[in-house]
Amino acid sequence: MAGPAARRWWQLGAQFPRLPTVYDAHQRAVPRLPIPTIEESCAKYLRHLAPLQSAAEHGATRRAVEATLDSTIARDVQAALVHADAELPRESSYLESLWYKAAYLGGRDSIAVHSNPGLLFKPTHKDPLWSAATMLAACADWECRLRRGSLPPALTPSGQPLCMALLPQVFGCARMPEAGCDRIHATADARHAVVYRGGGWYSLRIISEGGDGLAAAAVYAALRSLPAAAPADAATRLAVCTADAREAWAETRALLGASPQNASSLRVVDDALVALVLDEAAPPAGAARAREVLCGEAGRRWFDKPSVIVFADGQAGINFEHSPCDGAQVLACFDAVRAHAAAAGAPPTAPPPDAARPIPLFWEIDGALQARVDAAAAAYDAHVGRLDVAAFATADGGGMAWAKAHGVGLDALFQLALQLAYWRLVGRMDSVYEACSTQAFVHGRTEVVRSATAPSRALVEALGGGGAAPPAAEAGRLLREALAAHREVVRDCQAGRGHERHLLALSDVARRRGVELPIFGDGGWKRLST
């Protein structure tokens, strides 16, 4: 990865971790993200807008696109983008810097719910402290193997190399709230986790001074030594501020940092590998538990960090802030973490002699800060109170095995089901955002799959119009055509030939050059990208 001199603005002040040199040859085999031609992206742009617009609207958009393609300004903007990309180091992509600001760090809304994903794992251990200990030990083991370069290279099922540059950013990173735009803080040699229990936060070492992950038994002993309730000067709902709007959280954090005690505790949290939340709740399985892992009690979450959440019955989940890396890297990591944790046997009966001890973090919260904490909590509770969070269920006989047996993609089926449900609820089709990993390219991040297509609209109109359902043969034909259209869009995105990121980059270049392109002044751009 780039050294300190080449550090980008979103990494300022951070000791960003480097991918071990053992992976250099692997990384050189990963191609850079291609830049499509402007004609190619405009054609896909029109195709994706067609099912969302009336004939008159689409005609206006088509004329705007034609005017763009006919202009020398558009060719100049495309050439400027290609030139800027050629000037970048190989370990980057043309959209990387823009994408950090446009899609991640520039957002000013609360990251809780708006951008942080939540994921539940199948239960592995019933003892919540043992479940938590095995998860933390597994996180430490994965991180140590990555630092040593002993993780297997990332490959597609067909053996093609995948970019590993973002893997060192799965752990040890924190999103730092700042006015106007956030940044990422990272600690390359992080060795501790922060743990929430009973109203307080604690620091717990999980990697030894020698660079080895602590055994689950040692972590278990440390967790068992935690008090059920934190000391009075350590207990706080301060973490709820990480769920506040980013400008408000930036202001609160600046006030917090005026106290040396608070600044010290914040550094411990920021530098941690991962946060562990020992949640006192054990909500029913299904929607209630899905809701808790996505947007649970914010005083028990630190939304700026990747967090492992363990419920009172031992089931674990994660909630992660993914500006440093994408879902593909996080899921690859936690697939390994969960397998490692599940392989642990029963908890030990006696603590090991070298068990670490958690250290409480102390805070100084005056009346003004407490008022901000209370306001953040009230805003968060009001927001999530309006959310109807449901867990997806799979019909009997459904799921991945059924999809494979019928030669269809389960993801495409879910996307079509969502579009049909939306059509029946509101009576129209709107733009759909689905992320597609472009990890096959160096620092590729993601591309947008616009899942609403002309064939998917034909399907939902036929099935959701309120009249008689079409004959089974006709419905089957419509379904096959919609599935094929979705496969084509995904295939283009995976190959780095999607249109959305390219057009976003062109709009940014045009803005910075002080020129206007007709395609971005037409209502279609806002319609598709909202």
C-alpha cells in the first residue's frame, strides 16, 4: 500500500496499516479498474432510466444524452479523467478518492441505520462470555495471520486474484467525525479491544506484546472479571453520540476532547482493533433480534467502530462502519472468525495464569455534555422508533439449494421480490440501489447494480397490477427475462463496466473544471441516482 508520503486526505493523522510484502506478487496480478467509454456509459444510463420514466421524460433525457455526446466538453472531461487516472499510483483507482467523500465520509446523516450494516450469525455457544471470548480470540487470530502474511491469497472460485489492499482496514479503524467531511483513523499495530458491559467501556488486550493472539481461555477469564455494573465515573451513555448526525457528533466530540481524561479514553476507543458489546438483552429470534443488531440501544454501541455484539443467550452478530472497507472484505473476515469461534470447545473451568485484565475507561461529563448526550439519545430513539425492521424468511423448499437446482440466482429473485412488493405498496417503480463488489480490481470498492430494468418492470406490472394473474407459462417467461436482465447488469458491474461510478466521476471532473454537461442537468440523473 502507499507509504506515508502518499497518504490520502481521508487517512491524515492515521498510521494506516500496510499489506504485508508477501502479497506483493498477488496484488500485481490484480488489474486496475477500467474506465468505460462515455458512449458505453450513456447507453447503459438510458437503458436503466427507461423503466422509471414516462415517454416524454425519457425523450427529454435522450436528447440531453445526445447533446452531451455531441459536445467537445464531454470529450474533454473524459480525457481529463483518463489523464488523471494515468497519473495515479498503481495501487489506486480513478474513483477511490471521490468515492470516499461521495459515498462514505461525506455523508452528514446518522450512520446508524443509514449506512452501517448489521449481520447475525448462527448460535455457536450458549454461554455469552464464552461466545464473546471465542469471537474476540478469533478476531485477534485473523488479524495476526494477516500481519504475518499467512492468510491465503484472496481468489475467485475460478482462481482469479482479488484485491487484498483493504483487508488491513477491517480491524483497527475508526470513523472520525469532523465538520463537513469525516476521515478515517487507523492504528497499524493495535493490540486491544474495547468492551462494553453494564454501562461502561473497558480496554482489553487481545494480542500479546510478541504479536500473537491471546487464547480464548485467557479472554474468557478477563471477561468474567468484568463487574456487572461499571463504576459511577465510568458509566455513561456517551456512545449514543456515535449515532447522532455527523455534524452534531463532531461538535460533541470536540467538546469532549477538551478534557484530558476524555481525550485519553477516546484514543483508547479509536485505537482499538474492534469493539465488543456484551448486550444484556436476549430478544426473540427473527425481526426483534435483527433490529437489535442493526439499531439496538445506542448507548451500548460504538457505531464508528466494527463491533461484535453478543446477546445474553450467546448468539453473536456484527455491526460495522464500512468506509475503510466493503462488505466483501468484512464478510470474508467474519466467515473465518465465526468458523474459528465455532470450533472452540467448552469453556475452561479454571482461568489461565496469564489472563489479561480489562481496564475501565473514565469520562468527565459536565452538564453541557450531558445535555448533548440526552439530545442525541432522544433523536436516535425517535428515528429508530419509526422504523419497521423485519427479518427475511425463506419459504419452505426455498433458499440457495432451491435456486441452484432451478438454475437461477437467489440474489436476483430477492431483488425481483422487493420490486414486486414495492410496486404493490406504492404503485410505481423507483430506482433501486444494490452494491456489487469490484474486488477483482485494485482498490475497486463497489459498483451500483441498478436492479430495476425494463424486464423487471414488465414482470411486476403483470403480477402486481391488481387484475387476473397471467398464465403460468407467460409469468415464467417474464421471470426468466427479468432474471437474465439482472444477470447482465451484475456481470457488467463485476467486470468494471458499470455506468454509475464512471458518470459520477465525470460529473465531479466537470464540476471542478467549471463546465456543465447536459446529461447532469436533466431530471433523469437525479431520478436514477436517488
